[in-house]
Amino acid sequence: MGNTVDVTSKSWEEEVLKHSGAVMVDFWASWCGPCKMIAPVIDELAGEYSGRLKVCKLNTDESPDISSQYQIMGIPSLLFFKEGKLVDKMVGAASKNQFKEKIEDIISN
């Protein structure tokens, strides 16, 4: 997975909250089947939207404090930030087109 940025509790503020643009964060875990299923799609999207959308991945087992802070109850969950503010959320696996629709909506507003 070459296009995504791994974030942790330590790098969360710097990588996500202080980023001056759109950020999509994939909350995942190694034991989560649907997370593994969408991982290649997330990486493809990161490549396709390079320069317009920063795509991060956060392992919920390694950073439970961030998961709690954003009330992540089910994974995969994708949170969308713009200028450091949470603007939208998707829970569960979705098709590439569904992700693209959401991304287009976020980056065009």
C-alpha cells in the first residue's frame, strides 16, 4: 500500500488535524475481513486523488484513544476531514464508486 499514510495517536494531530486540505481516514484492524477487502480500493483512491486528498489509515487496535474520541463503533469506518474539521463519515465496506461520490462531494465543497 504505497499511496496511503499510516497514522497513530502520536501523528494524528500533525497528519490529520493540521493538514490544510481534505483528508480521508480509514479506521481498520488486521482481524477485520471487510477492512482487508476495501484496502486495495482505498490505496487506488489515494493514488487517483493524489494532491487533492490525503488518505490515511489508522489501526484501531494500535490507537484506541483516537477510535474512542471519534466514537468508532464498527470498522471499517472512513472519516472525512477538511481543514482539520470532521465533515463526514462512512461506516462499512462500500463500492469504489460510492467512495468516489463521497470524495468528490468533500473536495468540491
